[in-house]
Amino acid sequence: QVQLVESGGGLVQAGGSLRLSCAASGRTFSSYTMGWFRQGPGKEREFVAAISWSGGSTNYAASVKGRFTISRDNAKNTVYLQMNSLKPEDTAVYYCAADRRPYIGVVTTTVKAYDYWGQGTQVTVSS
């Protein structure tokens, strides 16, 4: 079992930046693909970004590509999401998630592929 705790959310003006962190418990973190998802008001949960177990592969939703960067520090059991040039439409609860299949070679982007989820952190971007 892996427990995930997100932090770093908050209120920011359009054009600003935030960095989200997701701290994971357990010794198997370094073998998991990790992802960030978000859910806006009245919307379904959607993929934002994901990173392979080694950090060598990443994938981004088209809406955030070029503005957001996912990274990980396996020594600290932490994955990050740097968000720049934020827009009001980025407003959502952001969740980190872990795909428990170890050392897989693909970076998964679907909600159902992820097994462990954090509680979420609110990001609000004002115009």
C-alpha cells in the first residue's frame, strides 16, 4: 500500500506559478509511474502529466504542455508539478496518483490505470 499526500496548492493570479508536491510513503515509490490529474467544478477527472519510474519519460496533456513540468526525486519519494503561466481554466483540485505496476515502460494517462490516489490539493487561478 502506498499513501500519497499532495501539497502546494493555493490561490494565484493568472500568469503566476505554483509548484505542487506529492510525498509518497513506502519503499516501492521508485518503481512506479506517477501521474497528476485534476478535477474542475462539474467536470470529470482529467489527466495532466505523468512521469516514468526513472524520470526518463514524461507525458503531458495538450492543454498544459509547455507550461507545466513534472519531475520526481526518488531519494525523497516525491513527485512535483511545476505550473507556470497559470490560467483561470487551470482551476481545479489536483491529485497525484501511482500506477503500481513496477518498472513499466509506458507512461499511462488514463484514470483507471492508477491504483493509489492522494486526497487532492486545491488550485485556484483568478483572472
